Amino acid sequence: MKNPELGIIRAALPDDEILTKCIHCGMCLATCPTYDLTKLERSSPRGRIQLIKAVADGRLEITPTFIEEMSFCLDCQACETACPAGVKYGRMVESSRVLIEDTKENYAIPDIVKKIGLNYILTNNLALRTVAFLMLLIQRSGLQFLMMKSGFLKIFNKNFNEYLKLLPKMKFKTTRGLLKGVSLKPERSRYKAAFLSGCIMDVAFSDVNLDTIQFLLKNDCEVFIPEKQVCCGSLHAHNGEMKTAFALMKKNLDAFLAEDYDYLVSNSAGCGAFMKEYGHLLSDDPVYSIAAGKFSEKVKDFSEFVHLTDFQTKLRPPDETVTYHDACHLVHSQKVSQEPRQMLAKIPGIMMENLNESTWCCGSAGIYNVTRYEDSMHFLDKKMQNLKNTKADVVLTANPGCMLQIEYGIKKYGLKMRIEHPATFLNRLIKE
Ligand code: SF4
Ligand code: SF4
């Protein structure tokens, strides 16, 4: 092994062939948003694979260009969908980010903030809820408005006001708070569905969680929400914090496997994609490998699961026209593309508008829209132009990051549409 750090890359890449699978055909180039923007080979999937392989072979140091390209990549995995050779690009770029984090010697302030957020706040439910409550106070008291109006935050970063606009609106109640008094066992039960409340979903999208759970209950599903569950670890894995991701994965396995259930129903594309990877990532773990494999097999996106029920018989026709944006972690990571469309097509009287380039990343990409705001806005521009052309009333998408990014885009471009999660949309249509 020419480069001892290859071990770190390969530690997360158990398939040794992964770095040599690319046949340089270029089929992925047209699907890559960063290549589309720069037209530089090094910003393409094929170019990045060459960079990663060069580092792995010891032919290239971890240079600023290498770090820049790994950070510029959205990890949207559109290239994986296009690739005829089955290159697992997402695993490669995520591993290279682990390598970058592990070999970093100096941290700038944004790096430190990111590390604290990922390793000390998202990992601890109490810390997360405390920070969320403080944010709620700042948002609801008008302090955030005053901070933005005064412009003083721009001293720290010229885009600070935009970051505040991109932040989710914190909710007064977490998922459990909203569920007080709700029985999770319906009279008739056909399936038992486990449910991940999530981290950001729990404090900022607890209403979407409630809609998902209510929809499951109304469709004869018992819902199991383990008390000791934690964040799924996807944001950590995508940002090079793999050790923390592994610790979270194991905590979740302990929490979820305490009871038997039929499926784990996910309403967040990023969380669902990562939970489907637990089995692969822990395949060498002497304690958790079998449990992780079983756990991943039971994970289903909301749009996959609902087809097991006869939900459509309970719905009234919607009044609004609807369009659908594919979240990258649903369409590219999970390859779930037809199920959401078939789910929507089952709604009686639905008026659907086709969204051109619906699988093109909106630029949210986890925390990319904060870490690389300007680049992210290029990708959002294209998405908003396509959304504008649909003239739909409602945009449906199943990922919290996409919801925040598109909501920001709707305000920025002054469009008359709103964003909604498919579970909220469906739950709203149930005839009482
Ligand atoms: S993950 Fe997305 S941005 Fe990154 S190389 Fe693939 S297509 Fe391009
Ligand atoms: S499509 Fe796949 S095999 Fe072809 S260049 Fe891109 S990554 Fe390589």
C-alpha cells in the first residue's frame, strides 16, 4: 500500500474494486450539476474519481484542489443513476471526506461550528432541543428580524442574513409533544410501522411527522416510536464524521430492535437512504452486522409503504394543481422514482403538472446551501425556473432539506406556490 491513508478510505469502502470500476465512458457528465456549471473535468464525477484514485494510490497529496472538489460535489448521486458500470460514487466521495477530516490539522471557525453542531448537538436529544428552543425564541421574539434588519451579522459573513432565511422555523412542540394523548394502536391493525422522529425533523418538522403518523394510523397501522432513538447519522456520514455516524447507527439499532415491527417507514429521503445503508456499513461489525442487515431491509420510504394499504379509498380530490420534485436521496440513492408518482396518481381527481428536470439537485444537499451558498444558488436558480414553468399551486417533495431550499426559492423569486411534504398533502385529503 503506497499511501497509509488508503486504509482510511478503504475502511469505509469494503469493496476494493470500487476505485477501479469507472470505465471513463462519460455517461455521467450530462447529469452532474457541478460539471454543468464549470465544464471542468475535475468537477465531474469521472474527474473526481481520478482524483480520489490518485490519492488512494499515493500519486497525489491531499491538495487544496482535492479538498475543494470533494466539497464542491453535492453528493447528489445523479452520476450513480446514469452510470452503466455501477460505480458507487457516493460511497467514494463520502470516504474521501472522512479522509480529509481525519488528516486536517487546522480548523477555521466555520469548521469548528460544523463540528460542534454535528458531534455535540445533533447527537444529543437534550442539547438539540435546547438549541432548537433558543432558536425558536430568537425567531418568534422578533430578534431574528432585528438582527437581519441591522445587518450587523454581515460583519461575520456577507451571506449571514441569507443563512437565517434558510434556517428551518422551529416548532413549539416536538413529535412526542404533538402526540400527547394520541393512541398509536388503532382498533384494526394490518401492519406495525416503526418510525424515526429524526433530529431536524423532530424539532422543525414535527408537524410533518405528525401528519405521517396520523396517516399511518388512519390506514390501519400501529406505530412504534422508540424512546431511545437518535439522529440517523446521515449528515455526519456526508460530512466526513464517520465515527460519530457509526455510534449513532448502533444506538438506533439498539433502540429499534427492542421490539418487532413489519417496516420502518421513513418520511425523510436523506434519513431513509442512510438507514438503508446501515447493513452495508456495518457488514464487518462482529456485534451489529446481522442486526443492521435486517434493520435496513425493513426500511421503506413513505411512498413505497403506502401502496401496501388502500389509502386512496379514503381521499377526497384536491383543489390545487400539484407538481413533484425528486429529492436526490430518494431518486438517486434509494432509486425510488415511480412509487411517489404512482402514489400521487392514485389520488382521485388529482391535477398533476410535470416538472422538467425534476431529478436535478435543488442545491440544498444537506448543509451545502450554508457551506457553499453561492454555488447552491446556481442550482436553485435552475430548479426555480423549472418550477415557475409548471404554474402548479403546490410543490411536493419528501426531504426536509429540499423543502427549506425550495421554500427559500419561492420567496426569493416571488412565486405563488407553496411547498408541502407528500404525507401532509395526503393526510389533508383524508375525508373525516
Ligand atoms: S454526486 Fe452530483 S455533483 Fe457530485 S459528481 Fe455526482 S452528479 Fe456531480
Ligand atoms: S458513467 Fe460511470 S463509468 Fe462512465 S465515466 Fe461516469 S462514473 Fe465512470
